[in-house]
Amino acid sequence: MIVVIGSGIAGLSAALAATGSIGGDEANSVRSDVEVLLATKGPWLESNTYHAQGGIAVALSQDDDPRLHAEDTLAAGAGLCDPQAVDILTAEGVMRMRELIRAGVRFDRGEDGRLLKGLEAAHCQPRVVHAGGDATGRIVEEDVAALVRADPRIHVLEYAFLEDLIVTEGCVVGVRLLLEPCAESSDGLDADSLVQDIRDRARQGPQTNANDAHDADGARDVREIDLDAQAVILATGGSGQLYPYTTNPAIATGDGVAAAWRAGAEVADLEFYQFHPTALAVGAHFLISEAVRGEGARLLDEHGHRYMPEVDERAELAPRDVVARANYSVMRRQSGRPVFLDVSTLRPECSEVENTVSASTVSESTVSESASTVSASTVPERSQISAEPADSRELRREALKRFLSRRFPTIDAMTRSLGFDWSARALPVTPAAHYSMGGICTDVWGKTNLPGLFAAGECARSGVHGANRLASNSLLEGLVFGHRAGLAAQAYIAEGIPASASEMDEAARVPTQAVIELDMPISTETYTSAASETSAEADMYPCPADCETTEYTDDGGNAACAAGNQWSRERIQHEMWNHVGVLRDASGLSQAVARLGAALAASEARCNAERHETLSRSAAERVHQLENRNLITLGYLSAVAALQRHESRGAHARSDFPHAAGIGVSTRYRKASSERHVSTSDSQPSPKESGMTC
């Protein structure tokens, strides 16, 4: 059996490839007796994919070519992309997209029936395919999930949290899952019945070793289950919950990367975290898609000044890291107050009115409200400052409303639900954590340095994004490399592979320093002198109003010191936003490494020591504790990598090292062998006993 963790596009694609449900000629070589268990920590449609507004970049038109797409991807990656992986992404992306089209995925088409393609930042051609306007992720997730649901050999287990990987003789041979009370499968079975059903029908079915906890009434609440697998594919998505401003859903807590790290997998490039330039600065920080700027929207400071042409010749269509840093710099000058996104320059086709509104109709009064107080009622309408005749202005506004609701239905509905009429008022926006370029090191087939473990999608460092992801390449990566990981897991089961990490495709690696075995926590004495020469300006970075800045509490409401008791989610986010955020320096990073390192040591000790005791807690409490451990792990690793990278490159920007230093070099980290947390299970046969070569 293959276990897939995660139900976004990478996990769904891996599952379909593993059973041969999709893939053309490749499917003919897939074993027919393999079962797939797809486990997900929440409802199975909930994922980063589901929330993705941007489309899928793919060279499908006659005027485009995968090589042009590859060139754009390499340029955005700032010297850290793996050219082989990029070529695979852009070439096989065409194949995978055509498969989805043939399978009936509902991509947007024009009146002539042809796919509509949009132009987004740093692309040389209009190649971004959408579905439902700005609902691409939701529609792709629903339609591909329907293909999974139709495959009788794929079983979906919801509300199953990945606690750890199970390792025997250096090979990953299973997973430890924490099941919530409502955990059940897409077959309508509870977890035990699902496992028994697979065991009955598969030649080498899984074994389980369950550890139950009961509440005061004797009802089962939290339950651990150790599940054997011949291969494990991690497709757990990102870790956006590291930051208070994020476009990611609540489930994005870095679970797969943290579990792989504890088991001894190599990770890399975690210092490269992409901040989307435009998330709504109020509420849940809803993403305002790149496509809005692609249509012509402009960024303004609180005085109505358009600043992006002064930053980059591409203005609002510059790469995301450039726009995000520009927005962040303006916000710092404004004491943390947001910048504004103005759609008044969009030109929807309208026969009722001539589009004669000046491109500079927004004044200081339109955008003077701060991030902490801005609301729909406090941003003045453009009619207050426009000299356009009232009748023409109203016709134009109605045309713009229709265009926005048709082109961006999700954004339009969300902004209006919050009381904003963005056809009349500029939207307050902020940079927000959006996508991690780093993760578990893989080759171009999703293989890691741990036999039996594969990874795909945002949790993997496949080499396609380098130091900065090109817009609309994320869903494509999950589609292409999820598919490859599914095929590779199949091959691993059929043939076995040697345990040597040299089996990973060395040709696919960008220039890489020797793997660093990281003790925890590391000493920051090396960086003391550098830190003392920089200002403590990091402490002045904007912090959300709901984030504690002076005293931090644990989940029980008790005062907690930085190095001791369990950190709250807000404490983690504050540390990351202020010191490992959009702009970094040695002073802030050294503080973050010291604090997060101490917190991680305490968190690991607490989680390990209290594992059986905390099973008596509610499922939500236990999951929250484990999620925080994972976030602290990812935060610490990100801070270490950022501190040791003495340059600015792609999404990693340091004020004390503002320029790139020579060619791009990627550093890999692996947990010191003496400190690895390896879960074992009495029910697990050794890889040799199960017929695997390891």
C-alpha cells in the first residue's frame, strides 16, 4: 500500500498516478494490486489548492513554447532553479494539463470555445489558464477530487493528522496518525474498518497498532494509529501559519516538512518564503490575486502616490518579491499602515460610457486610513474627488462592477461581504506569507534521501522555484511532480531501491554546499559581532493588532517565557513577522534563532514526554500542540538558513547584505543523527522481511 498525506493537487495527482487512473501510456506499467490511502488532516477538499485564486501557467498556445515558460521560470528563480526540473515542469505540464482537459476539468473558455489565457507578472506570454475566474483552485480541486473518488483503489481518510513517520533500518515504512473522533473514509467506513477492508483485498495489507484515549464518559476522543506502508508520499502543503499575515488556510502548519526533518530527511531553501504583495489588510487577509494587477490595477501609498514605476520598470507587474518588498517599505514609512490597490484604471468594455476617467483620480483622502482602523465605511468613494460628470461616473462604475464580478467573482464576493465596494474605494492591502520555495529535498521523481519517502508540491524542494516562484507555477508543480512521485512510489514497490542517497538524481541538483548536520539549538555566537553592528529596527516592524508584543501566554493563559513553556501561535507569528519576515538583518535573525531554538528544544521535550498523557486531551488541543511544534521547527530552520545566507536573493532579502553574492548556492540541512526523533512500531516488519530492498 502507498500512503499519501495531503489532499491538494499534489496529493490527488500522486494518488491517481499510483493507481494508473491517469497518465496515458505511463499507466500501462502500473501494478494493478496497489491500494492507496490518502490521509488529510481536515475535510478532504480543504487544502492550499482549494484556496488558490491564480491560475495554472502552461504553454498551450501556438504563440507560446515550454522553453519560453522555462526561461521565465529560471529568471524568477534568481539562480537557484534546477534547469532539469524546470524543463520537466514546463514540458510535462502541457501533457498533464491536456489530461485534465480531457478528463473534463472546467477551465474557462471564450465564446469561440478556446481556453482563455491571462498575462501575469514576469511571464512573457499570456499563458495562465483559469477556472471560474478567480476560483481556479476550488474548481480544480473539486474536479480532480471527483476523479479520485471514482477510483475504487484510492481510499480517503479525513481528520487524520500526521504525527510522525515510522522508520525502520533507515527506511520509512509507515506513518503515525492522530485520528479525530470524526475521522472516516470516503468509503463511509471508520478508520479501523477502512484498514481491515484494505487488508482483506491487498496481498500485503497494512497492520495497525492503535493507542486510544477516552474522555470521562468513556467515549473515544483522541486516537493514534500506526499504519504500515510500502511507500509514503508527503504532499502536505506549506507553512503559512508561521506568520500573522498569510493567504494560507489554518491547516498550513508545515506538518510534512517537520515530520520528515525529525526522521532525518534533508531540507533546503527554507529561507526563501514568498510574500504575496497584496492580501486584504483586514479580516482574514484574503488574497487579492496577481491577475488584478495584470488587468491594470495600481498600488498607491496613503497619499495617493503611485510608487511602483519608481521601483521597477515593470511597475505593478514586477516579480512578487520586488512588489512585496516595495509595499512593505512603504508600510514601514507609514508606521505599519497599509498601502492601497486601486482598480479605477481597469477598462472594462462598455458601450454605454466612454472611459475618460483620468488615471490619477485617487487623492490622499481616498487612502488615508490606517491598517488598524480601516473599514469599508472609512474609505471615501472616488466620487468625492472625481471631476467626471455624475451620470458618466455612475455608468462607468456600473460597468466596472459588472466586470469585477465577472472576472473576479471570488474576490468580489469576499470584499463585498466585508463591506467594501472595490469599484468605488481603493482596497487596503499588505504583503502576506504565501508560498514556501523550500522544503524536503527531492530529485525530479520526488525521491528523498530516506528510502520509502517521497514528497511533492509545496512541502518539497524540487528545484523548480529556486529563490522565488513564478506566478501560477505552484498548481502546475503539484500536478507534474505529484504525478511523478506517484509513479516513482509504484516503481519503488515493484523493484526496491538502494538506501544510498546517491540514487537521487545528482544531475538534477543546483550547486550545493555539503549537507550540514544541524545540532539543536545552534550557537549564535558566530553572529554576535555582525548583529551588534546592525540596528534593532526589526523590533519596529509592523505587527498585527491582535499579536501580543510584550507578554506571551501559553494555551492555558499562563505567562510563558521565551525559552520555557509552550509558545502560543501568536507568539510564534510575532517572532517570525518581526525577525524572519519580508526584510531581515543579522540582529533580528540572531534573536529569532536563539528564541526559536530554545522554544523548539522545550517543545520537543514536552511533546515527547507528555505524548501518552496528552492523548487524554481533546483532539483539537492535541493537534494544536503538535502543529505549534511543527511551526516552531519550521520557524527555527528558516531563521537558521536566513542567518547563514549572507546575501539578498529572490524572496530572501537582508538589509545588511542587500546584494546577491555570486552564483546561487543551495544549502541542505539534516538533523544530527543523535537527535533524530524516529518513531517505531512493534507491528512494523523490517524492510527486508517485507521484501523491500533498503
